[in-house]
Amino acid sequence: MKQRIITALILAPAVILGIFKLPLALFMLAVAMVTCLGYWEWTQFVESKTRLIALIPSIAISAITLAMIPFDARSLSSLTDAHFIMLAIGSIWWIISSCLVLSFPRSSKLWQDSNWLRHLFGVLTLLPFFWSILLLRAQGIYADSYHGAKLVLFVCFIVWAADSGAYFCGKNFGKRKMAPQVSPNKTIEGLIGGIITAILVGWGTAVWFNIEFSNSFAMVIITLITVVISVLGDLVESMFKRVSGIKDSGKILPGHGGVLDRVDSLTAAFPVFTLLYFLF
């Protein structure tokens, strides 16, 4: 626990500083590096002669999207049709993967013996995450260089708040399991506590950062959906690790495991929040 707290105290300020202070080009590079590390850890979930060979399909598909979808500041800040399609694909994936989690282990029969599906699931998990963060960070960049950074941090705050609220409420009041076959510690009571905490933190952050939603109801609904999906996103990675017989996705973060172990909730939250934010 001590090591976990020390890592968090170092990592959180570094992430916040990077979100606000890195120029957009360097921010893109940083997010790309996190995504590539996520792809590397995902190679443990697929069967291949070597992990380097297993990495090739994900990197190739990602490179193709960079060649086909504009990622300059002006294009990212205006949301083209290609960007919208990427967000829609990511959001649909998280609805599908949530169904896979809630019906596990029966659902595993549909994909556990298919290597190409495991590759595809990795791309669907990390690629929309990459694009959605870029799209949020670039919003309003010409009018206010920090506006997009505030949106990115808003999503981080509500996910972190949901994780903390779910942990404390689940530990003290949790009785009914959400998905006992995937993660026995996740409870309905914890989820409710996480949702309430996230909405309160989201409300305060929106006021503090002066983030505008169409109305207060829209803010609550968007936060609610994002948080539920983020919790299920955590369970999705747990499902893949369980089927692959892996405890942690990596050891790069002392006390926390791998990159996927830290961003699993965020990979789900960002595409869903970004799509809903732009729609409503």
C-alpha cells in the first residue's frame, strides 16, 4: 500500500502537469506512448510466437488511422466525420464489451478461442481512447489554450472520484456483487457510491473550471453514463486477464501494475464522454 500511495503521489501531479503544460504536439506524443505501452501489455492476451509479432497488427491499424484521419490542431478542434465515426465505434465497443462482462463466463465461449478477435478487442479498447483524448484536448484551443485541458482533467476527476467512492462504499456497505465471476470485489452498492461521488466532483469541477454543458441535467446524465461505462471498463480488462491467467498487465508502475491496470477505466470513459459531450 505504501508503494502504491507513493507512486500515485508522483504520477497524479505529473499527469496533470502534462495535460496543461505540454504543447499539443508533445501531448499527442505522450498519449501515443501510453497507447503503445497499452498495446504492448495487450500482447499478453493474444497467442503469438513473440510479443513483438503480436504488437504489429495494433500498431499497423493505428498508423493507418493516423494516415487517414486528420490530427492537426484545427481539424481536431472542429470534429470531422472521421473523428465522429471513431468515437461512435469506441462507444459501441464499450456497450458490447459491457454485455460480455455481465454475461461472463458464458460470453467467453464467443471469443476466447479466436486470436483475431482478441487483437481486435485491443484495438477497440485503446485506439478510440487515443483519439478521444486528442479531440478533447484540442477543443477551443485557439480561443483558450486551457479549455481542452480542463475537459480532459474533468474526465480524469470523475473517473478517479468514482473509483474512490466505489472503493469506500463497497468496502463498508457492499453486499450485492456486480460480476462475481470477473471481479468478486465489485458491488452494486460500490457502484452507486461511485456514481454519487463522481456527480458531486463533476459538478464542482465544472463550476471551478467553468466548463459549459447545455444544462445541468445534461452534465449529470453525461457523468452518470461515463462513470457506469468506466466501472465496466475496469471489469473488461479484469475479464481478459482472468481468461489469460494474468494478475497484473505489467510492472511498470510500482504498486499499481501496468499501464492497462491504471487506464482501464479511462479507456472506456474518454470515448463515451467525448461523444456525449459533442452530441449534447
